Amino acid sequence: MYRRLFKNKRVKIIKRHLPLVGYIPADAQRSKIGSWFFLMKNPLGRYRTYSKSDWICNVLNQKNASTRQFYKDYEERLRPFVDAKGRKETIRSLRKLIRKYLPND
């Protein structure tokens, strides 16, 4: 879908909190807990990864980040913006996306 919509266009997508699941961001701004931004560039295919550990390490900007550490960190970043029930639902949806788009590891 993205390929057809953005063909021959220089598109940049800025995502807050997390990059697109399964894609390594072209750049990231991690100044403080509430303002993490990830820059995604077209074509997305060049940034695709199938490794859950590579994606998680890149998101957290750490070499050996664990999945547990990732979910804990993400929940903490959501805390100021989303209530407890919403965080639980968001984490559940994220787990499904990660299982679907990051099958390795």
C-alpha cells in the first residue's frame, strides 16, 4: 500500500513514542521520556527488519535491551498520556503487531 501511494515521492513520517513496527527509523530524537520522536523515510523497504531484538534495541537505543525492558519502558512513556486501562490495551495491541511483523527472535 505505501509503495503505491508514495511511489517517486520523498515522504517523511514522524512518529511519536515508537517507530513503525518492523522498521528501523532513519533518525530518532530521544530528549526526555515524554518526547521521543522517530523519523521514517520513504522507501520504507530499505529500513525493514524482521528481528524483534534489533528493532527493540534500536527503539531503546541500547545494545542488549530485553523485551521485558522494552515493554516496561514503553508503559512508563505512556503513563502521562493514557490511563491504566488504556495502557494495558495499547500494550496488548503492540504485542500483537510485534508478533505479526517481527517473527524472528
